[in-house]
Amino acid sequence: MVLWGGRFNQGPAESVASLSRSIHFDWVLAPYDIRVNLAHVKGLQASGVLSAADASKIMIALVAVGEEIAAGTFLPTQEDEDVHSAIERALVARLGELGGAFRAGRSRNDLVVTDFKLYLIDHMIAIGSELTLLIEEFTIKADEYKSAIAPGFTHLQHAQPINFGHELAKHSQALLRDLSRIQDWISRNSISPLGAGALAGSGLQPHPEQSAADLGFAATHGNSIDAVSDRDFVTEALFVMANIGVHLSRIGEEYTLWSTTEFGWAKLDDAFSTGSSIMPQKKNPDIAELARGKSGRLIGNLTSVLAMLKGLPFAYNRDLQEDKEPTFDSIATLLTLLPALTGMVETTYFDTEKMAAGAVKGHSLATEIADFLAKSGVPFATGHEISGRCVQQAEKLGKDVHELSDAELSAIDPRLTSDLRGTLSAIGAVASRTSLGGTSTASLIKQIHDLNKRNQGFISYFDKQRSHFLEMIQV
Ligand code: ARG
């Protein structure tokens, strides 16, 4: 069914119909389309365009169609141009001419953007909730490994020993920033475009504030032309998802590296790894690799919509239909990836002995020598020089810097007394980093407490938002 036949003598050519058709991907908007239409019909009744009796017949039919859609008993056909046409077809089938009355004062232009916004809010909440589960797992693991010592890297070279729990907790920090981006996105975009009509607003539905409130939005739009043109909420959501993708990709890279034979730190669970069809010994970190790989499409989806929008004239242009597939893809990608990745994080175990053994390699305690000297009043640059000479001497002797004897150290500089020995160990180095957010176990315990509190705050926030938007439009 098409919604615009009157001024045409013939229907569109088949090639045009198949180019124009969006039903094969926009059908996921159907439940939102029902909700938005219900709010709209309520508005038409309030403004007297529909009688109470007609409005009630239409609303009952809309709810019934919504139930059939949910049950899978009403399905779109190839004749339906898009989700809006399919739902109108269902209404006309039930109510005859009255089935066409509900589109007074609104256009598919304000309808589609309202549907899409509600869809995105729902799904960004779902992604947020999935992320809280991943954060929870990282924080549990951070606690489990809060006393494990590991090498810390910069430039992928041994830098300073760290607490491995601290290494894991950093992911919770990054993902919590993603959650706050989702929260911020919801509050900025809680604005209803309904009532903007095609572009000029509506003379038949003069109170869009009421439908905005009925749909759960915090406000209604301030300019009808902007309301139907605006896709900032789409590009912002795509950025948030791409950024999550980048975080997951970096997590994936770490687990891939940690599970190599050379590292040998991470032991992946059988259920969260895969084998090889030719090499029987293989246990591959495919989940981590897919996390890394899928970030590409998440970034691509953002750039695809930005490129589509660039230079587009205002109000509605058909180009805007291209906003949906990339967005649906990003949502589906994350909703598939996140549970698998959370499972992998939950079930991966780490060889703490192997990590600890590597922690002092590569002269990673050299900073401790400079710090020791700084504490005894030697300017840091001088201490740095002296420590560098210790490294040189250790290299010459084929040792790591902490393996130099007391005599060898004091021969380099008499200020390197045996008191240095206390801090010249990985455990000592880690324990000394007591700064807020530092790698000592004491600092990490505080960090974990804070992570749990913030994550809990987001769990309740998403629960509240979910029920807020679901409760809207109960007929
Ligand atoms: N399928 C269209 C979209 O996704 C719906 C809006 C169509 N509006 C129009 N004026 N042709 O954007």
C-alpha cells in the first residue's frame, strides 16, 4: 500500500518501488509507530478533529494491530512501502474509511523521526544495561586480582610494575564514561518531533506538548523545520556506539595478546574460545578478535550517516531514509557482541605467577632508583641520570637492574645505599603508588568501591528510564 496515490495516474514502476521500499528494514519500528500513532490520535480527539467515539475505535484498532505485530500474526508485504504504510493498511482493513482518519495533521516526516527516536532511546538503554554487566565483570575481576603483580607497559615495552587488578579496572572506568555519554544523550534528545507535520507544524493538532508528554519525552520541539530535519540524535548515538566499539576493540586486543604463548597470561574458557579446523592444538581468542574487528563497522556506520547528512537541504529529504540501516546495524552489533565479551571476561583466568615473574624484567624498577634518590634530596634529573647508569651497568653484566648487588650499586653512586633494597622490588614499587587512582592495592580498593557505586547508579538509572518509556501510552 502507498499513501499518496491521488494525483498520480499510475503507480510507481517496479524498479522505483524496490528502490523506495524500506519495509524490509524499518519493520522493527512497528511497535514505536503504534505508540506514536496512539499519542497522535489522542491529540486529535483533544483538539476535536476526531470524535471521542471515532478516536476510541482507532485506538482500539491500533492496540489490536500492535498485538498482532508482537505475535507475528500481522506481517508486512512487499506491497507496503514502509512500516507506516503497512500499519495504515492494517487499520483500513479493520475500520474501512475511518482507518485513514488518524493521519490528519501529521506526516510520515514527523512520524518517522519520532518512531526512530523512541526506538533509539529504547535500544541505547538496552546497550547501557549490557555495558553495566560488562563493567560489573571487570570490577569483580579487578577485585579478584587486586594483589597480583604484573608488568605494566608503555610503547608495549616494560615500563613499571603494576597491580593487575588495576589494569582490569581501567576498562570499567572507560566503559563508565560510555554510560555517562548514553545518559547525556538521552537527556539532550528527549525532545518530541511529533506535531511538526511535513515541515510547517500542524493546524489540526495544536498541542504537541501533550503527545510529547504521553510518549515520555521531556519537551516538544521548538521549530518544526528543525524537528523533521534533525538527525543529530542519530549521529550522536552512532558516535557513542563507535566509541564503545573502540573500547571493546582495545579490550579485544589486550586479551588476544595476553592469550598468546609468548605472554601466556590469559587462560580462555573453552566456551569462550574456538578451535581450528586443521591444527588440533589451537585455542583461538575469536571473541576478542571479533570485538576488535567489529569496531570497524561501528565507525563506518557513523561516517556513513555523517556523509549522507552533509550538505542536505533542511526539512525532509528522502536521503534521510538512509539513516536507519547503519543505526540498526550498530545496535545489533553491540547487542550481539556485548554478552559474548562479558562471558569471556567472566570466564578468563590469569596466570599470576607468570605475570609476577615478568614484572621485574626489562629493568622495570629503574624508576624506583630515581624515586629513592629524589626522596633523599637528589634532584630528579640527576637521579634519573644515575639510574640510567645503573641500567647500563646491569646490561653490561647481563642482569636486570634490581639484580645489581649493594656493592655494584654503591660503586655507581655512594648515595645508592642498602636502604634502596626495600623499594627495589615489584611488590614494594606497587605498594608505594598510593596516590588516588594509583596502582597500590590500597588505592585500588578505593577505586573498586567507587566503580561499584557509579555502576550501581547507572543500573538504577537505566531501569528507571526503561520503565518510564515503556509505561507511556497505556490505553
Ligand atoms: N521511509 C521513510 C523514511 O524512512 C519515511 C518517510 C517518508 N516521507 C516522505 N515524505 N516520503 O525516511
